[in-house]
Amino acid sequence: MSEFIEFLKSFHESARERFKSPLIGTFSIAFLIYNWRPIYILMFSKENAETRIEHVDVNYCSLWAIIIPLGVSLFYVLLLPELHVLVDKKLKNVTKERITEKIDIRVHRLTEDQRIFQLEFTNNQIKSGNKDLDELNNKLMSQQKLIDNMNEQHKSSSESYEKFIETGKINEENYKKMISDLNKQLERQRSQLKYEDLVNLANKKVRPYSLSDKNLLFNDFNIQYLDDKLMNALFDVFRETIANGKQFLQLSNLGKGLLEYYYAQGLVDYEMLLDETDGTSKYKVRTKV
């Protein structure tokens, strides 16, 4: 019994593997479709079995019932894939031609667009070049006018400069003569001045200016313009205001200048004190004569 069961299983597996074959599966489907009428009669007719078999045998049993499904299955399995390949190749060629045609159309369109762009660009360059030429011509004309004006100005300036030089030469001679006369007059006046006049002149000229911290802000007297006679006359004023030897004083620039001058002449001596509160220097001056 077990051997029979194994045989059935083996047959079932073999049959299933065979039915998986494309030819057998296709033939089975084609056979059922072509012979559906006798199959329907055998399965669902109300006549008895003998009558149904006899009817099917007489009307439907022929070689065509097998040849036609077999031919359909062979066509489906063998010829139909070849037809598919041929159709795919044909469609592929058609698709290539369509794509090529589209590409050609697009290339032609782009070529025309590029040609139009080049023409427009050339036209714009021509217009721009003409405009640049006009602007350049206008600039050249303006520059030429400017050069002409500068030449006229240069010519006029040269003439004015020549006249100025001639006038300057005359004025230079007059100025030299005037300075010489003034120097001679000054020497005569200095030779006529006495010591008392120098003292009075010093008091008149110096006292409005500061020699110490009494009037530092208004000191603009410069000692480099004083000669020795006037410096000696100033010494009395300096001794009265500064050189008392009693206290430290903050000197202005004029006072410091006089102090250095009289110190170099050996007329005074002094002590210097640095004020740490404000960082200024103060002096105590004593006369030696």
C-alpha cells in the first residue's frame, strides 16, 4: 500500500513538473479552449453517459481536436517570441528614427536661433561701434578745444610773465636802494642814542611783556632780534623783576631766554626747582654784579 502511495506521489510530482513546461501548459489551455463544447457536454449534459460519449465521438472526435491546439501551443511557444523580437527590432528602429528626427529638428532650431543671435549681436556691435566713434570724435574735439585754450593761456601767461620779470627787475633795484637807505638811517639813529635812551626804550618795549609767571599768556617778545646794547639795557629791568634771589619763580620763554643769556655773560647765577605737583620748572635768580 505504501508503495502505491509513493508511486502516486512520484507521478504527481512528475506531472506537475511537466505541466510547468511552457509547451504543455500552453497546449492544455489551447486544448480546453478548442474542445470546450465536448467537455461541457460530457460534464453537464442530462443524457446518459453512453449517449454523451457517442455524441462526442461522432461530432467532435477528430485529429483536428489535437492538431489545432498543438499548433497553437507551438506557435505561442516558438514563433510568437520570434515575432516579438522582430516587432521590437522594428519598433526600435522606428523609435530611433523618431528620436533622430526630433534631434534634427531641435538642432536645426538651435542653429537658426544661434544664427539670429549672431546677427543681432553683430548689429548691436555695429550700433555700439558707431556710438563709440561719435563719442570719441566729440571727446577729440573737446580735447582739441582745450588744447587751443591752453595754448592761448600759455601765450598770455608768457607775455604777462615777461612783463612781470621786467617790472620785478626795476622793483628789485628800488628795494635794494630803499633797504640800503633804511640801514644807513638806522645806524645813524643807533649811534645817536644814549644809555638813558636805551633804558627808556627797553622799559617801554619790554614791560608790556612778561618776564615771569605774571603774564605768561601774552609773551610774544623774541630776544633774538635784540642787540648787545639793548640786552645790557634790559639787565636793569631783569634785575628788578626777576633776580631778587628771594623766591622761586616760574619763567616764561622770554624770561628763560634772558636768564640763559645773562648766565652765559656771567652776570647772574640761578637755582632750578622741579615742581612735582604740576611738573613745571621754577627758578631762583641772583645777580653777580
